[in-house]
Amino acid sequence: MPIPRAVAVVRSGPRVLVIKRYLRRPHPCVMCPAGATTCAGHRYAVLPGGGVEPGASAQAAALRELTEETTLRAIVDRRLWAGEHNGRPATYFLMKQVSGEPVLSGDEAREHGTLNSFELHWATADEFDALNLHPAELRPLLSRLLKRGVDEIVRSIDA
């Protein structure tokens, strides 16, 4: 059974915090198309998040991952969505009372290099396609969140 993923959605006005990635793996790379003979690298972005540890709640995991990856502290406002991320169940939580300045930290800071890079970025909805925000199904949901507000999005999902 895949390990569930918990995700922190940190909003600042019309922007959301993402982690821009560049990843180039040795061949064969599971991210490359079938038949590729080399990995040219992959550019994409994800929201801060990670695995839910045994015995932990998804909310606690989202908060832990947010702090580990960005040094930010927050509390969970509400659950926004549930979906899938690379074949894993994923739950997305809106954060509130966010404190600190985002600084890359944890495994992401230790593993940061030329073939595996991480960069924190405040993205607007207009940037999601260019950033290749993953999973792609999040793009319209996050766009509506940033443009229309939380309560309207939650009502539309609950309907």
C-alpha cells in the first residue's frame, strides 16, 4: 500500500508557495518517456509536503513537512482537497497564521545540487502551467482558490 502524502497549501494574497524542481536521473529514468535513451532532466513544481508517518495524522504530517522543507510554522486552517500524487493518496490542507520567512531546509537543502535542485517560489495562478505544477489536476483548483477565495472553493467541492 502506498504511503499517503500530506500537503501544505501556503497562500499569500494571489500567490502560493511551491518548490520548483529540476531532476535529472541516471538512465533508465522512470520519469522519461518509454524508449528514451538518456534523461534530459525534468522541470516541475510541487507544493510542500511528504509522507504520513505511521501513527501520525495527515494534518500533523503536512505541518511537519512544511517546517522541514521551508522552516515556516503554521496551523491548519482546513482540509481543501483529497486526490492522488504519483499513485499515492494525497490530502491538501490550507495553512493559516504562517510565521517566518521561507528558507529551503531539510532533505531538500541537503540534496540540492546541479542534477537535483530545489527552489522555493511564490507562484501566481498564471505561472502554474509554465512551472509544470504537479499534479496537473491541482492547477485549476489552486487557481480558483487564489482568484475566488477559500469559502467559495470549499462550497463548490462539497456540492
